[in-house]
Amino acid sequence: MGPFLSEEITVREVMTSPVIELGAESTANVAAEMMAKYKISSILVRKDGRPVGIVTKRDLVEKVVAQDRRPSEVKLEEIMSSPLVTVDPSATIEDAVRLMTRLGISRLIVSYKGNVQGIISLKDVLKITPDIISVIKEQFKLSGGPILKRESYLEGYCDSCGEWSDMLVRIDDQYLCEECRLELEKGSIAGT
């Protein structure tokens, strides 16, 4: 199996389905309960039967908890990320990652002819294509380019350990926290 096989893998093969959904009038505490129950990190928000946005753990942390608002009083439509960015189930993993990277988001709704089929996150992609990450790292080393590009810090969940961090930096196609970046620099991740 060649390392570039993921070019052939489609979004349909990697997406999580079904997508857990709530109405726009539903509240943040219900979303948090659903995330805990189904062990997921995002919920699709519908209004008038149409998918209109997405609420993630990060939205709950930044827009509810950090602002000391009562989750039972905050409607999902107030904190959801919108508009929804969708991708076709037949698109390749590479297309999906490019789209996420370009827009600075970590998940896409998979939709076919207006019907939601699933959701795909960078984490899903990295689960099946760790070889791609190591190949990219090798190419960086061979080209003499820096592996760690210094960028401004972002907040969110680390794609490696899954912990919340306000010091994420994008490295290749992953958002990594400080500890995982140190591990990476030590060369102990992905067998480098």
C-alpha cells in the first residue's frame, strides 16, 4: 500500500454518520448533554427543517462557559458557526482537507443534493492517514524547509491529544498544542 493511497479515499468512507442534530431554538446545555452522551464534539443545527449551522465544543467553551452565561438560556442559533460548509460524499479526502485548511475550519458537513449524509473532521482524516503526515514531514526535511512553521496561536482542541489549548499552532494539517509540538520536535510522533 503506497503512502499516497489517501488520494483515492473518498469522504464517504471516512465520514461519521448519522449526524446528531438539534433545532436552532434548542439550548447549549442540551447540546453539551448530547455531546457527552454520544461522545461527539459537534452538533448540526436545523431551522425550519434546513441545516443552518454547527455547534462545537469550542463554541460552548468560548461563547458560553468563558462568558459565564447560563447554558440553559443560550440558544444554539446564538452560538452556532454559520454558514455551513459542505462537501460532496464522493470528494477525495485530499479535497476535504484542502477545503478545511483554506477556510481554517476542522470539520465539514457531508451533503448530497441538499441531504446531510454525515460529518467529516480533520481528526477523522488523521486517523486513517497518519502515513500521509509522516510523508509530508519527510518531504519537508528533504526540502530543507522548516517543519514547524511559526504562526499566531489559535484556541481549540489539539488534533493529537484532543485536549483544549489556547496555544494551538498548525503544523502540516494538524492543530497541535504546546506539549504535542514539543513531542513532535523531539521526533517521537509518527515514527520520525
